[in-house]
Amino acid sequence: MADGLQKDWRELCVAVTNESDSAKLSSLIQELIEALEKGEQTWRHPICPPDAIATKRETANEVLYG
């Protein structure tokens, strides 16, 4: 993006609906797609530290088996 800040997908939707220049519209749509994909990756694939699963498994075993 030109301003160096990533716009919220909602702001991009508003900008898309108000844009009449086809070149700017195409650019805004691409930004919107990228913002939505990034958001989907955030909620669909949360990043956990590699040892988080092992730690939770060990805690669960302690609770179940003492």
C-alpha cells in the first residue's frame, strides 16, 4: 500500500464501493483480497509455539494419571 499502513478490510470494502476509476478499483480489490486472506490465516491457522502441544499433553496426563 502506498501509505505503508495496512487498511482494515472494512475500509477497503467502502473504498471499493466508492471508486469509479477502474485502475484504482483493481488495485483496491487486490488489497482487499490480500487483507481477507491474511485475516483468514490468522483465525484459521493460529500460531502456537512448538512446545505448546507437548506442554498441554503433559499437564493433561498429570491431571488424569497423577
